[in-house]
Amino acid sequence: MTLAGILSIIIFLASLILIFSEKINRSIVAITGAVMMVLAGKLLHFYTETQALAAVDFNTLGLLLGMMILVALLEPTGFFQFLAVWAARLSKGRPIILLVLLGVITMVVSMFLNNVTTIVLIAPLTILICEILGTSPAAFLITEAILSDTGGVATLVGDPPNIIIGSAAGLSFNDFLTHSLPVVLLVCLTAMIMLILFFRRELVVQPEKRAAVAGLNPAEALDDKKNAIRVLIVLGAAILLFILSNLLDFSASMVGLLAAAVGLVWVRPDINKTLARIEWSVLFFFAALFVMVGGLDAAGVLNSIVHLLKGINSIPPVWIGVIIIWVVAGLSAIIDNIPITIAMVPLIQGLGAGGLDIGPLWWALVFGAGFGGNGTIIGSSANIIVATLSERTHTPINATLWNKRGLPVMLVTCAVASVIYVLAYPLYLN
């Protein structure tokens, strides 16, 4: 391998290690890595600023920005808190029913909105409801985190890796509804059953505590009903446009940004407060990762890896997909799935250039990146958030507890996804 290839690998791996250590903000690490990659490219004449800019997937960034703006408009209305209180009241204080309702709400919301935002807003209220019931919130928080990660796999906009894969592979919103949503529903059902069995001894509430929860008023949690309805109408229209995007010849980013623009005009919020709620660091993190992977490609690293993988063609294609599910899931359990996904995209494209039908491999990547994060307490941002919030309670969530509950769920759900992938493989060829 050339000096350019070796240096680009060192920069990329060093950035991943620092991102994984979480001692430095991951966006700062990624931006620094991107700058170093371009600088190395300039010095060794393999990567330029123009190439770096071309490596950034603006379709992905545009869609992310549009959805972030919609979330920023919906967040202050109290809609998420309304859903949590409504679920608590509907359950009448019965813990298993409450667990199912909160889990389903989190899963469904995460299909269309950022799962981290969903968790940040629902988890604190979950802890409050559990305090009223006199039960440990650990079971509820772990369930919400796992189902938010899993539910996000169902749609194009539900999880950042989906947006990346959809943009690279040309997959539409409808493709996810037909190819991913059925798998996610079965996987979520499996996860829910497992979690109820795991936590059944802890889901006990004294009868007198139930009345307090049954008396909660969801309407009191909704701070701005008018604007909540407006944003939900815009979100619903956006989903319809996503479904019709192929007919209208609209890109996903166009739909997302159009919905955001309509929402801003209709709601007319304090623009400074709205912009402050957008996770700009995430957008910079994505852009920097694209630049680094572009550097690896320009240095010939990805071509070298694809060349080494040529022997993989002797393996039946369906099993290549299963291998991708498990390898990516394993990596996603210990490293952020976003850099893994961005790095895997050109590798899969390289396999396609070598004559392999890579259509099914994109779905294997979706399932591996989406379900793998459930395995460990650091496997996803949602996991880390609920663990941090639980430190305020009498039963904090630690790595040992998560490994006992989350890791079995990850292994079984990946197994379920693998079985479905093998059985439905001909459908993924289309």
C-alpha cells in the first residue's frame, strides 16, 4: 500500500478511536480528522479541497436538517410529554401495559423523528411517572431506548444510517416501508416480549399507587396545542410527499427542507430559539466523516479492500448479507454506527462494481447498523442518555444490567432479522 493509503488509514482510525473514547467532543474530533485528511492529501497529492467537497453527501445533510427543524418546532409544544402522560393514564397504572404503551409510542415516534430527541423528551417524564407508581424506571428506560433504536430502522428518515444508505443506494421512502418496516415490526415484537419476560419481577405496583397515575391529565402537558397541530399537519404532509417522491421526482432532502420551510412560515417561531435547538454538531460530524472516507477512497484504500474481498464472490450472495448483518451489528455495539455506515457504503459500491448484485446488501447494512446498537450501554446515543438520566434514580442503569438485558435482545433480534433476510432474499433482489 502507498504512503498516502497508510497515512489516510492512520488519520481515519485515530479519529475513530478518539470518537469512541468520548473524551473529546466527537464533532471536534471528526472535523479535525477531516482537516488532517485534506492536508495530507494536499501534501501527498492524492486529495484536494474540491474532492473533499464533492465527497460530502448534501442530500443526507439536507434531509437531516429539514427533519431537525421540524423536531425543533414540535419540541416546545409539549407534544411528546402529552403522549407520555396519555399512555400513563390509558394504562391505569398497570406497569406491563404502561411499558408496552410507552415502548410503542417511542418506537412509532422514532420512525419519523430523531430517536435521541424522542428519548430526551419522554425519558424524564417516564422517571416521574415511575416515581408516582413507586416502581423502578430502569425497565421502562431500557425498553424505550431499545425500541427507539429499533423503530428508527423502519423508515428512510427514522435513523441517520438509513438516510446515508438511502441516499447512496437510491432507496426511497416506499422502499423502506416495503423492505424494512415488516422486519422491524417483527423484531420489535420479539424485543418487547423478551423485555417483559426479563423485567416481569420488577413490573409490580401497589394498587393504591395506580389511582394517582389514572388521574393524570394529558391536556396539561400540551403547552401549545395550536402549533402542535400545525407541525403535525406539516409532518403528515411531508410523509405523504416522501411516499409520492418518485412520482413527483423530488429528492428526500427537497421534501425535508420544503416541510421545514412551510413549518417555519406557518408557526413563525422565535428563529434564534429554533436554530439553537438544531443539532448543528451532528451535521458537522456527518460532513467531516464524509470528507475522511472520501480521503480513504482517493488514496486507494477502499479499492484495495475491495480487491482483497474479491474472493468473497465464491460465497453465496445471501450469506454475504448475513455476514454483513452480524459484522456491522457487532461493530455498532461498540462504535457509533454512523462512521461504520459511511465507511461501508463505498465498500458495498465497490463490490457492485466487481459484478456482485449489491441490492440485498444495502438492507443487510440497514439491519446490522440499526439493531447492533442495542447490545451495549454505549451502542447508541439513546442508550447513553437513558443511562445518564437513570443516575438520578435509586436504580441507575449500569453496563452490567444493560449487558444482561440489551445484549440478549440484540443477539435474538439480529438472528430474527437474519432468518427473515434469508427467507425473503428474493424480495430484496428487486
